Amino acid sequence: MAALEFFFFFLVLLFSAGTQGILGFTNPDGGFNRALLSLKDQWKNTPPSWEKSDPCGTPWDGITCNNSRVTAMGLSTMGLQGRLEADIGELTELRSLDLSFNPGLIGSLTPNLGNLEKLNILILAGCGFTGQIPDELGNLSELTFLALNSNNLTGPIPPSLGKLSNLYWLDLADNKLSGSFPISTSTSPGLDQLLKAKHFHFNKNQLSGSIPWNLFSSGMELIHVLFDGNKLSGAIPDTLGLVQTLEVLRLDRNSLAGPVPSNLNNLTNVNELNLAHNQLTGTVPNLTGMDHLSYVDLSNNSFEASEAPAWFSTLTTLTTLILEQGSLYGSVPQKVFSFPNIEQVKLKDNSFNDTFSMGDSIGGSLQLVDLQNNQISSVTLSSGYTNSLVLVGNPVCNTSLSNTAYCQNPDENPKTYATNLANCGNKLCSPDKKLNPQSCECAYAYEGTLYFRGPSFRELSDSNIFHSLESSLWNKLNLTPGSVFLENPFFNINDYLQIQLALFPPTGKYFNRSEVARIGFAMSNQTYKPPPQFGPYYFIASPYHFQGTTLQGGLYTSGGGGGGSCN
């Protein structure tokens, strides 16, 4: 009997060992075996390679291993569907987790993400996650890059994020977050402790309350502060003027009130300043000395009536000056029209009066002067300027200028840029393909939308700007020169420059999965850097049509993907 029991015991051991050998899971603690098998079972539409036995030895698409332990998951734009369950917390050797641009990933974020204590990069941008940001993310002490933008996350910003002392990129934008900015106390961490952070992207949420004065300090290294599109109130703290590394400051589209701090012009590295659509009062802020400023918008506030400030004539780096629906009166300073890089001057709905003259020295880049609805009664026209001048709604349009182009409503639908396809003749593609401008062949492009949150320009008529973007994309993403298509650039309701993008495979009609994951990571991890004048950006990819997939419910699905893949 003992011999028979030993025989059965031996068979059990043999079967167990054989199963591990067949599956190829060699990790002695078995943890990552269960985690990967669980993810494979829970997610639909996983890559077909996930049907292979060994995720590290075979390997699986999107999985990087070291000594049979998963160290990176790069699954951007894979069309995954399902939830991010607790099992992910067992992958304790993970350094990088990128699930960006998978809108089929839904549900709340598991607190077990906080178990991934070796994680450097966490990118969940452009998915469908809901619920609150787990406090446990504050346990990720090695984290340098956190992107949770463009989901449907709600609730407050966890104070625990203040413990992420190595973080340089924090992007929580384009969610439904509420509450105020957490500040450290004797018993709780706060965002003011993120001294290595360069990016505070909290725009397009529902954050409320005042901006705490102690959120900012001179020890910070911030270059982008994007708080636009929230419900913030109260005064702009003067401590903001201590962060002299700032390059882009967007506080627009809130309910901020009171005067602009007098030390704001200490921020001499800022190239974009947008304070529009608030309830700011006092005098128009003094921006003298902000000698890197390219783009400024102070529109739709409640500043005191005054003549144009002196800096209208001194900030020679300006490309764009916008102060609409204000209380400026007197003459428009001629000097602003002579700046070498000035492209647009938009001063409609003020009270400028007197004679309007642009002077004899007109900057070669000037494309638009919009002075609608002022009190200008006479104009001295300049022969050196032949581009758009809009005077509709001024008394001068009741005189001899009434039938001129200056007194006509501007074109609301100007011609927009698109990559030139003239070399391809009249060739057309089926609706699911696009024409590659480099080869003039129809292919399945990697598509999506670029959102530039702080470009230093507003004028879109210069095709050279977009040519520089095209060449930077194919060069930095290692694509074939010419295999980038851009179209329909415009400034959307949030004042972001929005551009449709299509990238084409170097050979054949399709990108493979590793190429798509590589490009997706380059865009979501900001490895790709656009030309400097485009400023901070984010990208949202469209679902990709991999070879062998079909469109179902807005996603391309294939036969792979255990656990009930969508077929």
C-alpha cells in the first residue's frame, strides 16, 4: 500500500513539474505566473502571441523580462478590454507599466498598484478608468513619470502623491477630479513636497477652492504649470513668482479674482502666459522684463480701465498679443506692430479711440490685427501691410471705409493646413486606409490627435511650422522620411492647438504590434519631443487596425486574447 501511495505521489510531482515546464513559468515564487495568467484571462483582445506558453521565453508581445521576471509591460494601443485587477500588484519587479490608449480598459484603479515599489514609469493615459486615484500610489517611491490623464477619474487628488519625491512628470489632466490641491501638514504629505517635479498638469478637471500660497516655493523646478479649465477661485498666490524656472503658465478658464501679483514679472523664462477668462481685477499686470514671452492672453477679466501698458511697446519677443473684452482706451501703440516675430494682435471689444495707425515699420510675420468693436474713428493705413485688419464695429466703418474689407466680418473658416498629397495624383483609398504621402500607397496608418497645450504661436498660415513638425515626427520616431500626414490644425475651445496625425509603416500595409507599442510609448512617455515652439503636448491614439483584426464596437479585435476575446 505504501508503495502505491508513493507511486501516486510521484505522478503528482511529475505532472506538476511537467505543467510548469509546458507553461514555461520559471519564477520560483510563482507570483508572476498567477498575475500574468490572471491578466490573460481577464482581458479581452490580448495580442495573439499571448497564446504561446512562455511570456518570457517565447516571448509575449509587450512583455519584457529579466531572469524570468516581468520588468516592463508596454501595451499601448493594443485594443485591450477589461479591468486592471488586483493581480497586477504581484508583478513586483515591474519598472515600467504603459497601458496607454486602450479605451476598453475600464473600472477603478486597484490599490494593489501600490505594491509595485520598483516602478519608475506608470502610464494609463487615454483609457476608460473611473473612480478615485488610489492613495497607495504614494508608495511608489521610485516613480519618476505618472500619467493618468484623459480618463474619467473622480474624487480628490490624494495627498499621498506628495511622497513621490523622485517624480518629475505629473499629469492628471482631462479627468473629473474635484476638491483642492493637497498641501503638506505635520501629519500628511502634499504636492508642495514635489521639489523635483517639472510638470504640474491638472488642467481640464473640476478642481475648486483657492490655489494655496504654500503650493509653490523657490526650491521647485517646475517648467509647466497647467491649471486651466477648472473651478479655481481666490487670488493668484504671489509665491508663484518664486518659481523662476517656469516656462508655461496657464491659469485661464477659472474663477480667479483679485489683482495679479506684482512679482509675476520675476518669471523671466516664461514664454506662454494665459490668464484669460477669469475675474481678475486691479491694473493690467506689468509684464515688463519678461523678455522670453511669446504668447500672452489676458482676455475676459475685469481689469481697471487704462491706456495700453508700456510693455505693449517693449516685449519684442512677442508672437501673439491677446487682450479681448477689456477696458483699454486711447491709442494702440504702433511699436507692437514692428516686432520681428509678431503674428497676431487681437484687441477686440475694448475702448481704443483716437486715430489708428500701424506706423511705417511693420513686422514681416504679422498676419492679423483684430480691433473689432472699439471706438476708433479714423485710420491711417500703411502701404507696408496687406494682411488682415479687422475694424468691424468701430465708428470708422460708418465712413468711407464702410465697403472695404477692413469693415467686413472675418472669414470664420480659413483654409487649414494638410500635408501635400499632390504627388499622388487623384488616387483614393478605402475608408479604413489612408494614403501614404511618401509612397502614395494605401496603408493602415497609426492615427490619433495631437493636443499642444501651450504653443508659442497662434497664426496657422505658415506651412513651415507644420513641415518642421512632420520632419521631427519621422526623424524622432524612426519612420521613413515623408511618411507623416497632418491635417486640420485649429485652436479648440480649450485654446489647445489640435492636429490630426497619421503615421505610416515603413514597409507593407500594417505596423506590427511591437512597432505600435513603441510609437505609443514614445508619445505617451514624452520620449518624442516636438519642435520647441509647439510647447507641452499630449496625444490620444485611435484604435489601430492590426492585420487579421476586424472592427467591433469601436475597437479592432482578433482571435487572440484568452478569457473570451472579442471575435
